[in-house]
Amino acid sequence: GHVRKIKSYEVETNFYKSIAKQFNAQGCRVPHPLLSEYERQSPGKCSATIVMEDLRERFPVRGGLTLLQAKAAASWLARMHAISWGKRLEIIEQLWPEGCYWRLDTRKDELASMHASDHSWVRRLARAAPAIADKLRSPSSPEAFCSGAGWTLVHGDFKAANMVFSTSPPQTNNDNEGGVGIFSGFCPTGSLADSSKRSGATHPGPFFAEQFAFSDEASEGDLEDGLPKCAVYDFQYCGGGFCARDLAQLVCIGLNMPGADFEAFMDAETDLLEHYHSRLCAILEWDPMSVDPEACPLTFRDLSRLYELCLLDFARFQGG
């Protein structure tokens, strides 16, 4: 645990030193780094200094995620993933090879406790966990999902506490204040994602509540495609990974729909996934309706399947 935390400081300083400026230049807003230094002093000890821009002036809003706020976060996520999609980034060697706060390799004690659980579904998930992790570990492993389709640079801890927004979006009948996401009470039964309901790609997707901020009134410059602008920080667990890992974390513990039944939450989940896929295709100039891998390397069907696999992996983390 301690060694991993020390490594996370090195990863974050590397991100701000080598990647942050590129993100901002391509419209993927993160704090502008003023100083980023890291020194490994001895085993188990380091000195890390990061001085960054204060985002609160342009992104003053934080709070629980409504559906519109979650879509703004998903738009940011699509842009982040698109920046490194299909590219061999040398910087990845300075980050985590597998970027994910909750990956199985760091949760062995929790997995062991799951095998002794009183709940049969937890024990079944524990038995399946290594095989699921193998499919998500590397795009080049024999077990990798869809021959590695969907592998990119991921945030690794995409929760609301790491996001801020330019303005509060207007309330709609589909938006709700407060509330909890799908894993706040953790439901082990039923389908977590109904692929049969996902038929196309028309809008972009989801994120975490404590990491966003909004102002009370919006000027034209505060909005993008009718959504508030979003900025994200905390890149301690950034690295290589399948795009749907960030999506799964966002949907599971970020989307707030108080009083909504499971069916309504499923509809919102689908809306967010379609929104993310639509934005990703627009940025990368793919045809979202095509099943030709040349025209659309990650179809919506493939994204949905990958997302469901990541949901199981996140359920393992929550169950442990």
C-alpha cells in the first residue's frame, strides 16, 4: 500500500510535467501546471511538489451529478480517451502500465475475504475475478477483450471528487439533485447493463459527483453543446487501460437519481453510454452506425460488452 502510494505521487508529477499541456491544448481541461517535481530519496521515501492553476475561478461548481452534469463529464472523458486512442505513447512508461485505482492486483486481501463471504454471489464473483482481470490487464494478452479494442490512456479514478464544472445546467424533467448511484447500496441481482436496450449512438455519457462544480448562472462561454464545461484533476492512477473502466466507475457511484426505479436508472445509463460513444466517434471521425472495424474500430455493441465486463470488475471491488 505505501509503496503504491509513493509510486502514485511519481505518476501524477509525470502527468503534469509531460501530458497536461497537451491535454489543455486539445480542449481536455486539466489544471495548468506551474511546477512539477519528484525526487526518490530512499526506499519508501520521496519528495513530490506540484504547483498548479486554481480552477475555481473558471470552474466554480461542485456537487452531486445530475444527468446533464454526468454527460458533461462523459464528454470530457471521450476527449481524454481520444487523445491517445490507438497511439503508442512513450509517456505511458512514466505512468501506470495498468491505470486503475481498484485493479485486482492491488486487492488480493479483499479478494481472499470474498471467498469466505456468506453470500453465494460474492463467492461466485470472487472465483470469476482473475479471469475478468486477465481480460482487462493488457491489450496484447491472449485473453484481452476484442483483441485490445478500446485500450487507451485512462484517468484511473474517475469520481466526482476529482471534477469541477463551469456552470450549473438548467434542471430538466430527467435531472435530479442529490441521490445515489447504482452501487451506493450495491445490488448484486439483476442485469447491471441491458445491452438489448442499447441500439445506437446519439449522445455522450457519465461521471462522479464530488468532483464537479457549477455556478448559479451561465454565460454563453460557460456552455459547450448546451452542457457545462468540465475540468478534471487527480491523476495519481492514470495509465493504460480500457476506456470503459472510467465509464463503469462514473455510472456506478456518480450518477444521482433519487427516487428513480431500476428501469429509469437503466435508461439513464444507456443514455450516458450513447452520449460517450457519440462524442468519441465525432472526435475521432468514426461512423457510429457502422459495423465495419475500419469505419468504427469500437462499435457501440463492443463498448457495451466491454462496459459490462468492467462493471463486473468494479462490482468485485465494491463487494470486497
